[in-house]
Amino acid sequence: MTPLSKVLALFPSLVMALAATCVGWLVWVPGPLPALALFGTLYVFPLLAFHIHQQLFPLKDGISNLVGEGYSPWWGTHQIQLVYIAFPALEIALRLVPGVFSAWLRLWGSKVGRHVYWTPHLELGDRSMLEVGDGVVWGHRVGISGHIIKPRRGNLMLLCRRVRIGSGVFIGAGALIGPGAVISDGAFL
């Protein structure tokens, strides 16, 4: 693990520590400034960190090794997004207002069409590796991941590929969609 990998492994803890500080501030001195700081800590700070990371270490489709001397851009993006995986309520709240979660994913680099219905209990592992057409309906407890890791010759092989969902697709409850999946327009899964 590179020094940068070790530093970024602390990113979720940093976000949670800052959020706890903001909550304490909000309890101690109620008002708009601590509430705004909490919002910025939970939603703006990780997004900015992601974009800076993408400028320096762009995440690309392909196969790489996680163990070794080289830095894995996927590792950094995963650590930045980990707070939303660990605390899904942060994004579930965004899904309650039509269009907000789609806009949120676009900010992370996903391509999301219009009139997409996101159920509250959807799990998304890689926010920047998703392309979704218009009028897609997601079922309960769908899982989407743009990566997979598997042991290989004393190392961990990482495969990253964009997930592409066409327009007018219905994805039923409990579906798991992996890296490189392409679902054609109008499909029922």
C-alpha cells in the first residue's frame, strides 16, 4: 500500500470527525452556520475531494493490481465514497426528492437521463462509473458496482468497467449489476 493509499484510507474517518464536530457545534450554538457546515462536510467536501483526486489520478476502465508499489486510483475514489456506502441514509434522503439523486450522481461524473426512479435501498459502489438512460426504474435492494476484486497469483486483481443501462429499462428487486454490464433499451431484468 502506497503512502497516498494509507492517507486516503483515513478520509472516511476525517469526514465523520468533521461531521461530529459540526453536530456538536450545531447543538451548542444552533443556527444556520453550523447547519451549513454540516451539509458542506457531508456533501460538498467529499465531492470536491473526488474531483481533485480525478484531476490528479483519473479512474479508468481496465485491469490492475491492488497490491504492489503503484497507486490505485480506484482505491482513492472508493475511500472518498465510502462514507455513503457505510451510511446509506445520507443518499437515501436525496432519493426522496425527484431528480435530486440523479443530479447528485451527475456531479460525481455519472451520465444519468431524465425521469429515472431510484428506490431508497439501492446500493451503488462506484458513483462515477454509471451511465443510465431515460425512464429507468430501479427495484428494491438493487446493487450496482463498477468494480470487482479477485485474488490472483498472490495479488488482488481489480477490474473496473462502466455500467451502462439503456432507456426504458426496468430493473427488478434484488438485482446485482457488475462491472461492464450493458443492459439494452427496454429490457426487463
